[in-house]
Amino acid sequence: MDMSAEQNSVIATETKQTARRALPPLMTVSDAAADRLKTLYANAHAGQLLRISVTTKGCSGKAYDMTFVPEEGESGDERIVDKGVTVLVDRKATLFLIGSEMDYHSGEMESGFVFANPNEKGRCGCGQSFHV
């Protein structure tokens, strides 16, 4: 039984796989943040990894929560490897963090990790919480 050229074209189109583009990384780490994490992982937090989650807190509704956990982390955590360091991200926080960069700032009065998050629509006055 011979198929027409049109039928062959339909079959070829149906079986042809669509090429998918690579997804952007969930989150990146700046050079300063990577350097600070390398120091923490080598000293006070050896055998642990930084785990990032988003909690309901503050006047704007959401806040970043960072804790050190054993290297294996929780099942389901996303594992981010960037600039030679590994960070865990709570799976429930991924939608809030897509495209974010974690940086480390150090000043005379305070130092700590900060986030440049393109998903944020605003922050509270004290800068401790955000909303999307």
C-alpha cells in the first residue's frame, strides 16, 4: 500500500522532535559570594551547604531564609553549582528565585548575602522582605 507524499509529510512532521533550548540557570552566585562561601565551607561550615528558601514573613510578605544543612540536603532540593561552590535551593522557592543572583556585600556596619532578584516587584522599607 503506497502512501501519498502528503501522508508521508504528516507522519514525518508528527515524529520529528522539537529542539528545546537550554533553560537559564535557576540562580547564579557572584564572585564575592563564591569567595565567601568557599571560606565558610572550608572553616566554620565544613561538611555543610548553604540552603536557601523563601518564607512568609515581614511587611511585604516574603523573605529569604538561609541556613546551613548537611551536604546531602533535603530530598527535592535543587542543587546549584556556580563558580566552584554548591548552594541548595528549596524546591518550593524556585519560582521566586528564577534568574536571581546571590551576592555578598561587606561594609563597616554590616555584611551579608544579598539577592538581585528580577522577580521582586517591591520591598518593605527596612529591606527585610519583598513581594512578587
